[in-house]
Amino acid sequence: MKRFKIKTEVCFSENAIDALSEIKNKRAVIITDSFMSSSGAAKRIADKMTGCTSVDIFDQVRPDPPIEMVVAGVKFLTEHQADVVVALGGGSSIDAAKGVVLMMKKTRPEQKISLIAIPTTSGTGSEVTEFAVITDKERGIKYPLVDEELLPDMAILDPSLVVTAPPSVTADTGFDVITHALEAYVSVNASDASDALAEKALELAFEYLPKAYKDGSDLTAREKMHSASCLAGMAFNAVSLGVNHGIAHQLGAKFHIPHGRANAMLLPYVIEFNADVAGHFGEADSEAAVRYAKVAERIGLPCNNVRTGVKALIDELSYMLDMMKVPRTLSAAGVKEADYNAVRSDILRAAVADPCTATNPRSVDEEKVELILNKMLGWSL
């Protein structure tokens, strides 16, 4: 049996943040990072919350939020008796807020608390998912959290909050959207509902990501990428992801490669691996290959047959990666060969064990993960 559910109310388009004025008689805490605080973005959000009895700002979020930061956030919420949390920022801020709220609900169930997510990048889809990732810095491990309590009560998608994102961030987060949608589309749990969401997300992302990258002030492109991110988030929240994310989590934890960038670097090689079309002429194409070809056809790429469709999709992604100056190898991303070799076994083991890998369309073991990684090292074996 397959299921699909969504509890998050989504407010979107320009001026969507005005919905915050509808919150009445609540004690709010905005969880964000120091940049959002110092740039005035957090104050802009706070100023919209005129119906709240208090609005305080917790701005200690860092990339790859660690367990210690979650504990500090719980302490801050407890001290301010918060009953509304507003997560403002990219994936790290939203994940951090989710971790804080989840810990509050588990340790203080008597204290009712709601969560509002306001993304300032178009990538994670975290505003509509029951997933979060918290990092154990000492062990260099990222822990995916999965719990219905992590689903925000409201998501606010306001494109005006994304226009200042630099091109590199736009690219990294945009490829995260594409990876979410593609992995959901070929997931072993894929359904009619998730397919519809993933297909629309891919149509939007392939059309509007290049436009948002070239002109960050293009509000239409920003709004469409926000929508694509949200739709892809709904899709993978229902059916999970695949080995692309399973490996990317480890590259982020070990080498601090931004999550979306790690996904982007892996994507052409994972598609090639999952499609598994090389050297199999005369045999039936895999279901994943057929689905990748459908994506190629849907976004207007040449698709005379399944194999040409898969190749066209990989070629288009490779072109976009180069156009947006995304590094194509671990070496180009700053990873040293000696550092990689020191943790190679840990990466392989953790990638196979990662919960996302379980729904990959092709079975995965450590040897197969290494085959994927070997194509993107950037140094000779």
C-alpha cells in the first residue's frame, strides 16, 4: 500500500510573508543564522508579526547544524516560553529549527508549539517535508531525522527573500531541486501522486534555474524555482530519495561540500548507474531508464528511444553544470586525494547504510558506490 499526505499550509508568491500578520497572541522565536540577522532579514520578518506578544531571534545556526546547536536552541525556546517557531533561511536554518522543535515536543510534550518555515533559497524543499539532517561534528556523521512532527505547519514561499542569493548558491540549491525530483521519480516507492509533483518540479527547474542563475533579480524565475523546490519536496517526502543523496550526505559530512553541490556533482553518474543501459543491447530497458527518458521527453530533449533519452538527459545536466561553474570532480571541489583515501571506507559504508539509499531503483553495495565515486575523483587511481 502506498500513501500520500501533506499537512503544511503553503503561502506563495510575492508578499507571501504578509501571512505572518495573521498570527495572534503568540510568543514567537525566529531561528536563523547570523547573516539573516545582521542583514535585517530577520527583523523584516519580526516586523510582520504584529499580532504576537513577543518576537525573539535565535541566530546561532551554522551550516550543517550540529547537535550542540539544537540543544542551545531548545534552551532558548524554553527561556522565552515560545509557542511559535519561525525558521528563516536555507536548508540549515530550517533543519535546525526542525531539530529544535522536535526535541521540544519529545521532551516537553505539554508545551504546544507550531513551526513556520520561510526558505530563503530554492532547494531543500524542507518546508514541506518530515526530514531534517543534524550533524555530529566529532564523528563527522550526518544523521537524517524522519518524523511526522518535523512537518512544518505553514510554509511561506516569498520570492523577494531569494533575490539576493548569489549565483553559486542559486546553482547549488537549484540542482538540489532537480536531484530531489529525479530521485523521487525513479524511487521504488514512486506513485501517481509523487510522479505528478516530480514531473512539474522538473519542468519548472529545467526552464527557470538557468534564468535565475543568470539574473537573480528575475522575480518570475525565483518564484518558479521556489515552487519547483516545494513540489519536489512534497514528492520525495512521500516516496524518499536514492543513492545520490546517500553519497552526498557523506561527502558533505566528511569534506563540507555544500549539499546541493555534492548532489549536482554526483547526478550524471548516478543517472548513468541507475539507468544501466551501456552494453545491454537487445535486453529490456530498466524501469529507471524508461523514467529518465520520459523526463528527457517532457523537458523537450531528443528522445527517439530510451537510450537516446537517457543520454540526452545526462548531456543536458552536464551542460548546465558547466554553464553554472559547478565543479565536476572531488579534486575541483577542494578534496585532497590523501584526505579522501583516509575516509573512503567510511564513506562507502555510510552511503550504503543511509536511509535514502534504500529506495534507490538499482540495488547498491559498497563496490557499486565506489564505481560511482571513482568517476568523479579528479585524480588517477
